[in-house]
Amino acid sequence: MESLVYFAVWAGLIFLMMRFGCGAHIMGHSHGNEQPHSKPEKPGNPEVRWEPPKKDADPVCGKTVATDMAKPSVYAGNVYYFCSRECREAFEAAPDIYVGEEQKPLLPPPMEKIHG
């Protein structure tokens, strides 16, 4: 009986620490004096937000794609949008072929027969 009370006391203490102490941040709660996941605002320095364009050109095949339905990939700090998974995979395999000032969009290599 003594060990049951011992574990109950420790369980209660751990619960209180997780709910109201430093563990509250892990559980998604705050101490009450700040909003969780908020950044302090700096006067005169608005928060920078990046919004993707509505449409962009696929660098592999040259098609115009709607970015909300496209397959994105990041290379050298830039986001590229693709019409299909195959175009994205071709780009990720050799991005230097498709990205550059003088490079034109190339078609991906033909797919071999896929047996399902």
C-alpha cells in the first residue's frame, strides 16, 4: 500500500509540472502571460511573408502549372513547381540540366514500360 501512495504522489507531481510548469510548453500550454507560438513584433520591421505565384512554368517540360496543385521542389534556395511526379523526379536527379540562364526546358527521358 505504501508503494501505491508513493507512485500516486509522484504521478501527481509530474502531472502538475507538465500541466503548469516548464512541461506546459511541451503539452501546448503556456504560462498565461504570452500566447503560444507567437513572435514578438518589432516596430518598423514588418514580418516577411512569401506567397507563391498563382501559376509558374515547369522547368522540365515547360508547361504552365497552377502552383496550388503542382508538385514543388526546392533547389539552391528557389522553389520550382512541376506538372507531374515524373518531371519533379527528373529535375531532382539532375537539376543543373534544367536550371540556368541559357538552359531551355527539356522533356524528361521516356519512361520504360511499367508492369503493374
